[in-house]
Amino acid sequence: MPPRVFRKLGLLASLSVLLAVLSTGPRATAAEFNFARYKETDLDEFLARRRPATGMDVYPMSPLKLDVTLASHGEPCANGGLKRSLIMSGMPKQDADSLQATNCITVRSAKGRELKVFMQDVVYGFLPNEVPVGGKLSLYAIHAFTSPDGPGLLVNEFLTPRSFPRADKPADTTMTSCGCWTHDEHPGVDFTADKAGAPVAAMADGVIVKIETGEQAPADFPGIGGCGRYVVLKHTYPNGGIVYTRYVQLGRVVGPKGETLRVGATVKAKDTIGEIGPSKVLHFELRPVAPGNTTTDKAWSERYGKMPDMEWSRYETVDPQKFDVASFGGVRKATK
């Protein structure tokens, strides 16, 4: 499997509940991460720009594309200055505080000048396996500040020469609107809605095991993503089979009558568990507990191994078009 490539998921017949509730047709979509908005910038010219003698010049998160050479895979770095500059640029404090960007890499310009840059953790996790020291890559970053030591950049994505063929098909070089996954990596299926606030229904009977209420939940691990508010349900079937479903990019997390939902609550199929958010997109995932479907990633174990409400993320997503929930759960199908 190529680096950072998950299967592109399709539609599941048993998701008709979701489609009926969303007042849309069964149209899968991926909202664009606009690579084109990142302005081509020469790193040597950029490093030659004026720097303040003291303090920090804050920039309005200017998007830049830089073609560089990787000088070092980097190390953990203090990000207090980065977060302060983002808040000063207008980012809500709670969003800046939740930002997971704890590592810096060092890159080299065409003329050999080096710069240390921040990189979102969810992106940094892929770097060592994809780019060797001395390798070429393109950074898609925002310019947050400049101090006497140089500019402060936050990398949101990178591409390598192996990635570039994807750019031949603009529709496939996208990310979900939450900025978590590239189109090729998208671990779920998206449904579009006509308007924000439309109800989102449970696929089947289940128990709520996770509620994320942060609108800007941090993107801190591949396959989990930082996609704002979401709800995870655990479905247990007659034969003991377990499937987790996740409903992501919600506007509000509410019950059928607008009541607050809580972890541990039981829901029935077609019960409202949330509402479509302002992106008018519902991201859905299906994760069965099955042999060979469990991540053994050391990073996951270290971060989430002792967090029961994140157990769902241990299991990989599956293709809904190929996964028969009824057979997996030992559910007897009605005969005519």
C-alpha cells in the first residue's frame, strides 16, 4: 500500500437511514483542501525578508508553498510563541490551545540556508517513513510570525515527488473540509446536506461510547483526525460481534427532542444523535472489531491505550460496500 493511502470508501445500503434524514441524494463528496491557495514562495527570498530587532511580527496566517530539502527529521519543540501568534491573528484561544504541533523539522533552501518549522503532529507522524534526510518535498504552510531568529511557519501538509502524480487529477488532491485527510486517505464516506442543522440519525441500535464536543478537535493521529464534533456508537450483535460507527463534523450533539446526549446512553436505529454542521457535510465511519482489523501502532498504544473512550479508534475502517453488517453480527434476515 502506498504511503498514507487508505481505501476510498463507498456507500453502504444499510446507511439509507442517514441518507433519508439528510434530505440529500446518495452523493459522496470530499470538500476541498485548496492546495492552490498556498502561494509559491522561494525560501531563500523569504529568509531574506526583514526581521524585527526585538519581539515578534505577527502575520495573518499567510499560506505559502515552499519546495525544500529535508535537513533533519527534527525533534520536539516549544510552541508557545506559535500559539500566541495564532491567537493574535484571530484564532480562538481554545482552538490554539488544542492545536497539536509539538514537533519541528529542519529544511534547507536551494542555496543551503536552513530553517526550523513547526509541523502538525498528524502530518509529522508520516514524515520519517516518507521522506529521508536529504529528500525533496513541498511544504504547505502558514506564516504565523517572524522573530529576530527568523520566520515561524506551521506546516499543514507536505507532498513528495511520489505524491505529485495525484496532482494530475485536481479532484483527487483534496482533503475533507476539516483538514484531516487527503482524498486518498479518507477513512470513511461523506454525505452532503442541503442545509446546516439537518438531523443525523443512528445507523442501528447502539450505545454512545464517545462524544467530542470541541468544534476544532485536534488532529492528533492518522485515522482519527481533528474533525470537530463527533459521536461514536458501539453496536453489539446477537453473536457477540461488535461494530463501531462514527458520525463526524456535527454542528450540535443532540437527541431526538433536542436534549443533551451523554456517554453510556442507549440509542435506537433512526434516533437523532446530532445535527449537520456549517460545512453541510456528514463524515461517517464503520469500524468492526475483527481479527486483523486492529492497529498495533506503538504511537496509538502510548497515546490512547489507557483511554477507554478511544477504544473505537483501535479498529480500522472498512469499505461499507463490501461489509455485510447483518452477516457479521449473525442477524437473521427476514424471508418473504
